[in-house]
Amino acid sequence: MRSLFFKIFLTFWLTVLLIGLAVYITWIVQPEVVVSRWRSVTGEALDFYAQSAVEIADRQGSASLTEYFNRLERNTHIHAGLLDENGALVAGFASPRARDLGSRSLRTGQPELDLSRLTGMGAHPAVGPSGRKYVLVTEMSRSPFLPFRPGPGKQFLRVVLAVIISGILCYVLTTYLTRPVLHLRTAARQLSEGDLSARADAAMERRRDEIGDLVRDFNQMASRIEGLVTAQRQLITDISHELRSPLARLNVALGLARQRGDGDTDPNLDRIEREAERLNEMIGQLLTLARLDDRTSPPGTDEVELPAVLQEIAEDAEFEATARNCTVRLTGLQPCTVHGTPELLRSAVENVVRNAIRYTTEGTEVDISLRCQTDETGKNWAIISVRDFGPGVPDSELPKLFRPFYRVADARERQTGGVGLGLAITDRALKIHGGSVEAKNAATGGLLVEMKLVANGTRPR
């Protein structure tokens, strides 16, 4: 049982039911002090009823006595009967157990009580005006919840009502305690998925207890995080835009230097041009990443043919792969379509392919495949796999590959020209489309990156 709601609800409900059961058992197995008090109260009442009964029996007869017992049962729900000195029933009702108790009272001359069962019995001897000896026998319920013994149907109905009422009360209390937790969970999930405007229900903040304090602290934390992240994104965007102007002037100055310089300066100018191109690429990636982080609107609804997109990416990447003496190979393309923004999806896959080309061993290839599969819930997924044959990545570093500016080895990244933004852009773009990306080391060496996107389904060839 993982639900906090049901844990609290069942705990409260079982507690109420166990307390009720304990009270009921305590009443059945009564301590001596309770029995003594019960004897005292009932003894005085039975003495009065006995004297009244013997007077009516001697002076008015059994018919009036029967009417008296009926009236007594209606008013007090006590079943009574009067026995003579021989144990014969004069009027009223007496069960065999009550008759035995009455006979014992006649022998001892003392009142007798039997409280060993839920139906208590009493026998009280009395002498009538004529001098004849009688004994009054009575039966009454001892239940604290059922003052007078009802039938089995009424007992069951009252038990059911008690269970239902206690269940409703426990449900209301449990809902009151767990509803803020559910609101916090929803807001926390939205916050983790990138919706920085997510907040817990403002109505929960008005509570004046610890849960209200928790909701207020959570909303304050979310506001602070939103402010910090927004400021960071704005700073990146502003810096990237500001760097574009001096970079443009640098390119102009570089062109003038080539026109006025001699051949001896060309290697240095070539170096400056390469670094300027890398800086320009990094700024472009920063702006792309900032736009993806700020994006709150859903992706486009264009139908994207993934096999066609992958073929275009492979053809374009082949030129870059040739420079490193490697190739890009399509190992299998199942027909899959997705809905989204074609440019974003192309950029996401292309960044992974270009990263694989940088690190695959010379003379090898980069394999690209596409397959469609259906999970246990019936949802269709398009899975794009990009595999290189390079040195791979330490297992402890795999979850960090999609962080902005993260590089496994600074020296190797500088040599290949990467700045650690391409895979971060891939991660953001896929999340916007409801997908995900995962990297793992292949069994035979190299890095395998799998990108998952919600597919519209497969179509026959």
C-alpha cells in the first residue's frame, strides 16, 4: 500500500472500530466494580417492582397483574414474571433460566442476579398482604449501546450504521490532511518538468497549521527558483547577443588583415578565423538553448516523416565524417511519423550524430537506426539510435552528458571543438516533444544514444 491517503484513512478507521470493539468487550467482561454498581441500581428498582406485583396479585388477581407487567415492559423494556412459593408462574413471562434463578431466590430468601450474559436476569423475593411468598423474575439487556435487547436484524443494522458513519468521518479527516500533499505533489511534478510558474493551491496557504506553513514555504521556494532561473536565462541571452557585435567586427578586421597582410601571416589569420567560427557556433547554440528553456508553448503539430529526416541528416553528416576518415551508415529505418516541429527534431538528432562523428575511431562508422515499438500501455514510440565506435564514456558520467557545458575531458573537447551544448539542446528539444534521450555504453564498445519520441504509429511498407 503506497498511497498516503489510504494509509491514514485505514489507520483512523481501524482505530475507531477497535476502540468500539474494546468498549463492547469491556462491557461484556465487566470488572467487579461495574457489576456491583449494576446490582445496586437494579436491586432498588426490582424491590419496588416486586412489592407492587405481589400487592396486585393478592388484591386484584392475575389479570391485573398481567396488565401491570405489560405496562412495565412498554415503559422499561423489562420482561417480568411472578412465581409463587412452589415455583409456578402466576402471571407474566419467565424463561427456564429465569425460573431456576427464582427457585434459588426462594430457597435463600435473598435477591439473586445473573449477569454472566448480555441478557441480565434478576430474582427478588417478596411477601404479599395475604402472607403468601412470591418471587419476581426479570430479564433485561446489559448492552451499553442497546438499552433493551433488540432483535438480530436491528443489531446488525446498528453495527452497519456505526461502521458507515465512522468511515465517513475518517474519510473527511483523511481528505483534509492529504489534499494539500496531493496539490504539492502536482506542483512539484510540474516544476520538475520545467513549468516554473507552477504553484500549490493558494487556498491551502490560508491554513493555519503545519501543512499551511509547508505550502507557503513551497510556493516561496518555487518563486525564488523561477526568479533565479529566469535571471540566468536572460543573462545568457543578453551576453550571447552582446558577443555577436564584437565577433562581427572581428570578422571584418580579419578580412582587412588578409587583404593587407603578406603570406607569412596567413597561418595566424587562419587560426583566428577558426576560433571565431567556434565562438560564433557556441553563441548560436547558447541562443538556441535559451530559446528552448524559455519555451512554454507546445511543439508544432506538423507530421514529420522520421525516415526522411534521418536520411537527410546522414547525407549532410557524411561530408563531416569524410574529413575524419569515417562514414555514416543507416542500419535500419522502420516507417514512423511523429507530430512536432521539424527544425527542432532535426537539430536534436543532428547534434547527436555530429557528436558521434567527433568521437568515433578513424576508419569506423556511425550507425543510425529507427524502430517503432508499442509499450505495455499500448502507446507507440519511435526510437532513434545513434551508435559510434569510440572509447565510450565512464558509466558514472553518462547521466551528466546532457547538462549544458558538461565535458567528460576538457583536453579532448578542446581538440574536437565541442563546448558541451549540443547534447543539452537535444535533451531540451526532445522533452518539449514529450520524449527523452538516454546514453549508454555499447556492449562491444562505443557510445549508444537512444532518443524516444511519441509516434503516430507504424505504417506498412
